[in-house]
Amino acid sequence: MFATFRKTAWAAVIALYALGTACKKDHGTPVTPITDTTGTGGTIATVNDSMYFIFKDEYLWNDVIPDSATFKPNSYSSLKDMFNALIAFKKNAAGKNMDRYGFLDDGAVAGEINEGIAGDFGMDLGYNDVNDLRVLYVYEGSPAYNQGIRRTWQITAVNGNSDITYNEANVERISNAIYYSSSVTLTLKKPDGTSVTVTLNTANYNINPVLYSSVLNVGGKHVGYLVFNQFISLDKTQTQLDAAFDKFVAGNVTDLVIDLRYNGGGSVETAEYLANLIAPASVGTSLMYKEYYNTNLTNHQYSNYLKTKKVPGASYSWGDVFDDWVSNPSFYFEKKKTLDVSNVVFIGTGSTASASELVMNVLKPYMTVKLVGDTTYGKPVGFVGITIGGKDMYAVSIWSKNAQNQGDYFDGFFPDGGTATYEDFSIDWGSTSELLLRKALITLGVPESELGRVKQSTESLRTLRENAVIPNPHFKGMIETRRRFK
């Protein structure tokens, strides 16, 4: 029974998300309450009511949410204001807001994660020094990639303005030009010293999150190196992941470095698949992780709002979906490919979140797992998008713990051997002089003398890494897409 239900449920859930919304952004436009017939006893409820009750039904920490009469959902003029008020109730031990995860969206996240489609320029930027703005990565097939732009290229002018010095005004101007505009003109300096000026226009393209993969033969080891940037839906990235691990198998890889330094998470299904590729053969069908929910969901007790809100295109409700999930909370390894290694080093930073952290956590009971770089974001919880009032609501509803019941990493995972955060954006993927990859190889036991010379970081670069950042608009999270069905 559950096998059929889960599979058909999630076919419908994924179909929720319209491809045409992939490049929209949520600017918090006020929503006028409209009628919604999901109330009890035939009463007419507002959209605010619907969001409030469904939020409280599924929210992991719903014990801190006031009742409706106290909270007064209809006192809020926009869904965004109400949602932000709801997630502010959960505090940590220091009295600060603990829920930095939940959000509302107009469909862009669903488009990227479920459809593997983005509608932007296809690149990210970072300051390498106060006057040195660099391209961090470029998605293959994106507008930037098709113009020849690659990682390490230096940006010397944005829309004709050559003042790129790091300061508040310039960061705001450059962020708006790159992340919130449909067209931009850039002047860039290539590694060979030549310059080029290009105009980029946003366009939809298929995301290939495998930014780089290779086998590094160093210090007597064959190290498989994978740079994986986003956990989009498995059917959109499995081919690329399989190709990378086929390369590792053919190269007789003995150890792995999995680079998730910019990976903010995404599909749980894809996280499971990557874990099954990495895991040693001895893992068998051992427990991978278990999911936990609030007491009301666990006891199948919640309001009629969740009971009667139908999954679009289906005859069953979101209450039925959660009933199924809480009845089947455990997930097990199903080893993929023949690669059999016992050591893996992850590269992570503060941008490494959620599904990325899930992969690390589920592997820890079964192999040697190390982390280099910086402390990760800290998100052991996940959500599912439920559309209410034209908004996709992502409210924290699931807490994942590994086979040793470990999952309390709300402050992130801490790197082994101290932090090494001074990444040099002028060095390309795969170079053993790149600081974070170098640190990972040394952690695997490769003698530093085997790795060649390294470009020394300046003191200004060390200070910059702590203070000079471009605000990252990208999704950080773990979206439940119910991949395997028993």
C-alpha cells in the first residue's frame, strides 16, 4: 500500500512546480486575503488562516506556536509578514531566533531543485582581495559559460563602471547587477592577461551541478576529486554523478575528496544517491538515517486544514502524505557502483548546508569521514514546499538523524585540524596549490612535499575572507522529495 502511495504522491508533488516560475523572485508583495474552503465545518477561511494552521500542523517546533486566537493570523497584511512572525517564536539557548531556515518562495527554488532549471546568468562571484573580484564558478550551458567565462576570471568592470573596490555601495550595485538584473555587461581579465567585454542576458538552462571531477595521482594514492554544487532532482543529475564515479572506478581510486564548498543543499533523494556512491561495500543495507516529526504528526493528530488540503492533481491530502511519512521514517543504504573506499574528506564552508551535511552525517557510522575548510552552515532539518496563496511555503517539518542517532549539528560541522578558509579564487579546480584541496589531500595522508608549491595568502586576504562577502541569494535547505518507496 505504502509503495504505491508514496510513488504516486510524489509524482504529483513534483508536478506542482511550474517551469515558467523558475526565474521569479519573492519580494514580499502583500497578499490580499481570499477565500479558501479548507476550513472546518464548511466555514470560509482566509489564506492567512490556511497558512497558519498548516504551518502549525507540520512545524517541527509547533509547541512554541501560540493558538490562533492569540496569534490572530488575519491581523497580518501579507503572508510573508505572518510567516516571518511564526518562525521567530523558536529561540535557542541564548534567546536568539533558532529558525533561520524557513521561507516563502514564488517558485524559483522548486524550478531549480525539481526541474534542474535555472534562469539567471549561471555564475557566482567573490572578492579575492579588496580590488580583485573573481568568478567562483560557472554552470555549463549557462549564458556566462556560453560567453566563455570560467572560474578564476577577474571582473574589472560592471556595466561600464570599473570601480569594483569592496565597499557597501559597490557590493550592493554589483549584487543587483549580477543577481537581480536580466542583463549585465562585464569586462573580464582572463588568466593569460587578455581582456574581454561581454553582455549577458538571463536565460533558462539545465543545471549541471558537477562542476569538476578528476582522478589525482599523488603520493602513491589515486584520489577521486568531485566538485558538486547543488542537489537538484536525481533524475536531472544522476547521469553526471554516474559518469564521475565511473571515472573513479576506472582510475582505481583509493580515497575520495568531495568538494561541497558552495553547496547549499537541495533534494534528499540526490543526497541519498551520492551517499550510496561514496559508501564502502560493507555498508550493505544498514540504516542510513531516520526522520523525526512533531508529536501531532507522529500521532496522526492535526487540523482539518492539513487533512483536507489536496496535493494538486491527486485525490489524497497533505495529511495523507505526512501520515505515510511518519509511519515509514527509516531509510537504508543501497550501495551504488563498485567503488569501495574507506576514507572520504569533504571540503566545506559556511555555504555548505543541509543535504550536503546530511551526506556527511549518514556516512560517519560506516567509514572515516573528515572535513576541511570552515564550519558548515548547520541545518539537520528539512521541509517540503506546500503552495498556499500563490506562495510555496517551506516550513521546517523533518529532523534527520544518522544510524547512531546523531543529528544535533545546528551550529554546523567543525573542520578537522582547524579552519582553512582562505580560498584563492585565482586558482582553478584540481590544482594541488589550491588551499582547500591541498588541505584535503594532506588529511588523506599525502605528503605536502608531493603537492608542489603553494601561493601564499596575504594578510589582507586573510582579513578579507572574514569580512568581505557578497550576499549569497542562493537556496540553503533540504527538500523532501520521497525518492525510494517501500
